[in-house]
Amino acid sequence: MDDKKSAKKQSGNAQQPKPDEGLKKIKSSMFSRGLSIAKITLQTGASVAQHGVTTVLKSKEFKEANWKKLLETQASNLSVELGQLKGSLMKAGQMLSMYGEHFLPPEANEFLKSLQSDSPALNWAAIDKRLKELLPPEKLELLEIEKEALASASMGQVHRARIKATGELIVLKIQYPNVDKAIDSDLRAMKTMLSTLKLIPKDFNTDSLFAEIREMLVQETDYLQEADATEDYHRRLDGDRRFVVPKVYREFSGAKILATSFERGLRADDPVIQSLAQERRNRLAGNFLDLYFKEIFEWGVVQTDPHSGNYRIRIDPQGHDQLILLDFGATRIYDKTFLQPYRRMVKGSLFNDQKMFMDAAMELGFVRPTDSPELKAVFESFCYETVEPFIEHSDPRNTLGVIDSQGNYDWKNTDLPQRLSKKVFQIARQFSLRAPPREIIFLDRKTGGVFIFLSILKAKFRGRDILLKYLNKMD
């Protein structure tokens, strides 16, 4: 759940509304949602028109400042409206914001990133009604369900429950009514809003991008698929004590409700985790990175939603701390036809092998034979910099001294994300806009999330050996 709020019980950080507070209902019918979205779009268009009238005679500096203020105001208004509306509209904005820097103008990406607000939970009366739609009375009778939500998001919310007969604690992920039916209309509305705000260049084709987002949204509303993915990860990691994957309770699950074991743990930013010794945080970070490379280079199966709220840490008195993995709704399978050239592109970047890198980049469609040498050079420079955490101390790229003499990288105190963003803007502004291959969109989302997670842990360790373990297995 990308935009979920973590419950005080779960992480010790957030305060949830009381069960009788929160939203009484959401606009789940196509008619009522359509009216609300149309109202938002009309208001947005009116604001843009008014902006044009009031700034036509003003200076360039005034226009830019006023335009920025307009976008900030619109984003704030939209966040409130969308938080009340629920559904895929805000989720689509969040997905776009994860990789908008690849091809959208900076102001568009900032607008999308600001569409992040706490999504209020539905109150208990509304959730109780929904539960009765999703589970038969004889199943509900077996459970004692807490009325206060553990977490809420744009697509659904989570409640903890106890199985009366056994005392087992489980969590119920409950999808809001009709959010799956609103995906297409919500995506059309998002396109319209971005176009109305003039945030999508006229010559930029967003069809493949929105097709990828649609595919993932449809998948994330299929809880039977998520149950399968959760059990798949449970099997793959069975016996690996570094990780905990919840157990699925099929008897309380369905297409729009998912029951899994309640796994107690702390968020990575919890003060208790932050106070752990550097060695323990490094070990957790290394295990997290190892799982990421295992997903990409060994399994070809990747959980592509890297939000830090999807992970917990269970502290062990003996120091054998565990990572708890949650939410497998965005799991994606990657074909070898993509993964093999992608591995070569990564390996070419790591070892400064220009031919290996460029051949793979061409095969994947990042660059084309007709591209200018300047475009190829700036893309190559960008990719060579992305592997900075894994280069050797003696590598010529280590001019900033980010890799110490032992090969350790400081994931917290680095400006790499900012440097990469500047290069992306350079590519987007100087050369014709081009959406990246569909497969890379959510993979890059995961990569960025991994970096953020290791940064939250304030990790300092040598990641090169972990990466090479998988790259050296290449065919």
C-alpha cells in the first residue's frame, strides 16, 4: 500500500482515527465518481485559464513564480479531494511520480510528487458493511476484528483480527468497493488533468506509460493474485532466516479481501532501529540489497512497490535481526529477453565496458542507431554513474571519494540521487522526449526505493561483492 499510514500498534509512530471517525462512505458508483472527477478537472481548467489572463502582461519571473504557486495550490486541493474520493486516481499519480523524472518536465514531476496525502480511513460502520459483502456470516463469526484500522490507503485498508478458535492474530486487507471498475476512467482523468495543466509535452506519447500503469493497477486490485505471489515468496524464502513472509489464510481471503498472519516488527525509521549498532544496520541493509539482486538476476520475479511501509524489522536478542516483507500486490515477472541484456548493461556500466554497455542499451531500446553521439554519451554517463555504490576505491569515477579504502559506500550521506536527477533533466531537455522501455518503469521504481531504504538505515558497507555474486552467474 503505497500511500498507507502505519498504525501506532504496528510501528509506534502514527495515530489512527477512532473507529467512529473517518469517512462514512466513498463515492464508489461510476456516476458519483464521474461527477467528482469532472468537477476537479473543470476547477483545474478554470484556474489555468485565470492564470493565463492575469499573467499575460507580467514579467517572465512573475509568470514562473505564479505558475509554480498555481501548481502547488492545485496539488494541495487535489490531494484533499482525491483522499476523500479514494481509488486509483491518486495511486496513478503516485506511480507517475516515482519515475516522472525520466521524461516529464521538473514541474510536472514536482506536481505529481505532491499528490501524497494521508488517505483517511473508512469508519467502522462502512468497513463492517464491506466485510459482510466479502465474507459469509459463518466466516466472520470465526473472527474477532479490531474496529480501528491498522493502515489506510487509496485502494483499501487493513484491520487486525484474531481467530477465536486458535488465538492467531491475522490482518485483513479490505479493498474499497468498485475501485477496480474505476481504473480506466481514473486514468483518463489523470491524463486530462496533466494535459489541462500543460504538464505533458504535446509531442510526447504517453500510451505505453499509461498502459503499464493500468496493468499494474489491475493487478494490485486482484487479491487472489497477491495471495499467490505472497505464497510464492514464502516458498522461495523458506529456510532463509533473514526474511519473514506472512502466511496466507485462504479461508478468509478472496478476490477483494486478503488475510495474512500478523507479523510484529518496527519500521526502519523507528528510533529503536536507528539506535542499533552500525554493524547490525549494515547487515540488514546488505540482506535487503541481496534480496533485490536475487529477485532481478536469479528469480526474474520482483516486488516492485518499494515503499518503506512495506517492510518491518524484527529485532533478535542475539543480533539475528529479520526483515519482514509485506504487500506483494505489485509483484512483476520479467522475461529473460529483458533481463539478460539488462544484466549486460549493468555489468558494462560497472566495468566501464562501453561495447557491452552500448550493445545491451541498443537491444533494450534505451538508445537507437539513429541517436546522436551526444545523446548516447550523456545516457552512457548517466548509467555509469548509477553504479557508483558498487565501484572500486581505485575506480577513476571515485573522484568524490564516495568509496572508502575498504570499498564501503555511505548510503545516507551521498548526493547521488540529486546528481542523477540533474542528468535526467539534461537528457529530457536537450534531446527528444522518449519513454523508457515498459519493463524498466517499475524496476527503476524498485531501485530508487532500495536506495531510500538503505539510506534510512544509514548503511555503510561494501555492496560490490553482493552485486558481483549475481552478475558473475550470467550466461
